[in-house]
Amino acid sequence: MSTTSEAPTFVPVAPKWSLRSVVPADVLRPARFTLMGMYLAAYLYWLRFKGLPIDRISVAISVGLFLVCAFVGRSWRTWGVLLLDCLAYCAMWYSYEATRGAADRGVLGLDPFPLQVESVRNIDRVLFLGHDPNVVLQNHFYQPGVVRWYDVVLSTTYMTHFVLPMVIMAVLWVTSHRQWARFMKRFATLLGIACVMFVVMPTAPPWMAAKNYHLIDPIARPINWRGFYHLGFHGFTNDYKVQLSDGNPVAAMPSLHASFALIVPAFFLPWVRQRWLKATMLTFPVVMLVALVYFGEHWVIDGLAGWVITGGTFWYWNRREQLTRRLRAGRARAALGAPAPAAATADDRAIT
Amino acid sequence: MSLDPPKVLLEQSFLRSIADPTDSHHERAVHLYLDLVQQYEQEQVLLVAVGDHLRPHRGWQRSGPLAPVEALPVGFQHRRWAHRTEAQGDPALALTLVMCQRHKVRRVASFDPRLQQYDLVLLPDAAPWSADQPPAGELAGELAGDLAGAPADDTGSPADNE
């Protein structure tokens, strides 16, 4: 009988090489972070002492500078894609500005469409049981010469319209081109629909209905800058006044302030799991709508229309992207001779 | 936090196995690929491949079996890094490693045993396989669990995203 017992064998686990130790380091990565840090510091300095750039050209320059900092050392192809993206971005804003500016003067040689004043006022009165929400809010909360805390909150919320979507675009541009493209599809669709509505349905804002048409009680305007001015952002306010003078005064329907305030939280909601955080994010467009009505810039129905259009763009693009994924997956399965999953087949029928 | 679903890179040997019905791994590759396609359809993963490795199968993109696969374009800087990468003298392997590193890919579908030496999650794993196993859907569930369980691998600093 053999007394030798077989010792357990231990197969040594081969140490795995880290990719970082094998692939040469990207020596320009620290440079990118340093440049982005310097940009952020310069931006904050400018924000505090010069004011926030809000006109399209200043914003485009500031976004461009940020992208240059973030793309240093990237491949030439990445730069080429960035250039094409920038051209599309500029074309989108140019189309928007041109259409919006021309809407009240007529487009393509056509006379301007009839101005909506009473209709929107009447809708608001139906929604609020015969009251004008703009007048009611100002009567209860507005005090000439006094800036309350809610003036600061509402004014700051109002001013984020000029900054927040562009900041989101720039961050997405750097972090994920795929997500940037998803965001831009929705954003550009929203702008396009808004431009068409500005042309076919020029709508007077409440302050104009009060001042020029006397359809509602007088309301104070402009008061949207007071809270922000109170915070010390004087340069921002001056730039904004210049910008305002070039705008189309009868582009109230739909409210892009309300739309932009919704598109940002709506885009990021799928990544947020906590309900309380989702609810908090969705209060932002509500606060924006309250600000718009309080300042006399928009009717309530303008904001609601903006939300509906924003929801519609998300619905459309979500379905479209889902359909694209299914089409590609279906092509792969068909080419490999595999049957489609039963659930997917049923859903495809529902979509088509 | 990464906004995109985790990427799964289809490596050269895996693409070849899908393309060639006479390949010894063909059946297994198609089986796994169909599971990945199902996850792609549910937006749980993104399927990517190195642009150079997709070139022989160009006709298969858009309308062929590789319609869901996105190409990772290879630039001069990637080739330069691949040239300097220690990868057993194989430029294709070096390029795969570079692209995995630069695009924050940690899951690779491959039949190349050399990739086991690196800190990558390889699909399929080394376990024996037959056409009947694993049951349909189980592999997809395992992979989904694997991908969901280790999201940290796919998080990347913003400045690194190409």
C-alpha cells in the first residue's frame, strides 16, 4: 500500500497586466485638465467682476475656448468632428436668430400672420378662473424699489436660460459625443418647432398686452433683472439689455425659457434613481414658469406649450432611437439567420 | 459616472469567427454575439470594434450582421501609441490594447488567449461550451449582471473620452 498521498496542486494565478502599465500614457492629459481648470478660474473671475456673457457671439466664443482647452492633444479626426459639430451648432443658432427676428416682419415675402393677443389672454383667464395670473402675481409680490428673496430666486432662475443649456452642451461635448448628439437632436427640434410657431403664430407677451393693447391691468416691466442685479452681476444685466433690443417682441408662443428649463432636467432624469432628486429637478421648470409669469414676460399657456413641445421632442427622438436600435439588431439577426425575440417582434409591430 | 452604456469591444478574432462559418469558434461566437445584440437592443451595452479590424467586414456594417457595431476610428496618435506598446510584437494586439485604454473599454469579446494577460473582462470566458449551454437568455442575464456589477471600469474622466 502506498503511503504517499498526492499533494493538492495549486495553479498559480498569473498576474494580469494593467492596461495603464502597457499602453503609453497620454502625456497631454494633465495639460487638458490644467487648461480646463484655468478656464474655469478665468470664467468665474469674469462672472464676478465683468458679468456673465450672454449674447450669442460671446457665448460661442466662451464655449469655443472651453472646447479648445478640453480637446488639446486629441486626434485630428476628433478635431474634424468637433469642427463639423461647431458648424452645425452655429447654423442652428443662426437659423433660429434669423427666423425669430424675421417672424414679426413676415417671412418669404408673406405678410406677417395675425398677432395673437386676446386669444392667449382668454386661455389664461379660463385656466385661472377669470384672473390674469401676471397681474395677480405682481399685485401680491412686486414692490417697486424693494428686492425680496423671491425676486433674487426668480431672477436668477430666469437668467439661467442664457447659460444652462450651453453649459450642458459643452460638458456633453467633452464627456460623450453620443450623448451630445442625443441632446442636440432634441434641442434643435425644439428650436425648429419654436421658430415655425413664431412665424405662424406671433403672440404678444403680457407686458405688451397691458401696455399697447390695454387688455389686462398695467404690469411693471422689465423687472426680471432686479434680483440678479442685486446679487452684483451688473455686467450681465447691461449686456442683456443690449441683447433684448434686437429680439422679436412678439415671440411669446411657445416660451423657450420654459422649454429650456425643462429640456435639461428631462434629459438627465433617466440617470437619476432617487425620486426626491427627480422631483427636485422638475421643480426647476416650474419655478421658471412662475418667474416668467411674475415678470410679465409670458402667459402661462406659453410655458405650457413649451413644455408640451419639449415632451413631444423627447417622445419622438426616444422612439426614433429605439427603432434604430431595433432595426440594426434585426438586421444582425436576419443576416445570421436567428429569429427575433418574441417580445421584440410584438413591440416592432406596435411601433410600425 | 459614465452617461453611455458600457462598451463591449468585438476583437479581431471574434469578428473573424462570426464571419467565417468554418471557424472552430463560429457557433459559439454567433451565440454570444446574438446575446450581445439583444443587450444592445435594450441599450444595456454599446458594441464597438477597432476601425481597422472592421475594415475587412465593411460590407457587413449598416445592413449586415455587424449593423449594431460602431467603429472606433484609429488616428495617427493611436498608431503611434500602438507602436510603442509592448504587445508581444503583434501590432493588431497592440492597437486593440490602445483602443481599449483610450476608449475606456473593459469588456472584450475575443478568442485570442493572449488578452487574458491583461486586466480585461473577456467574453466568452474559458469555460467549456456546447451549443446547448448556457440556456437561451441565461448568458444574457449573466452578462447583464456582470456589466451592471462592475460599472466602475467604464467610468472615465471627461477629458479622456474620444
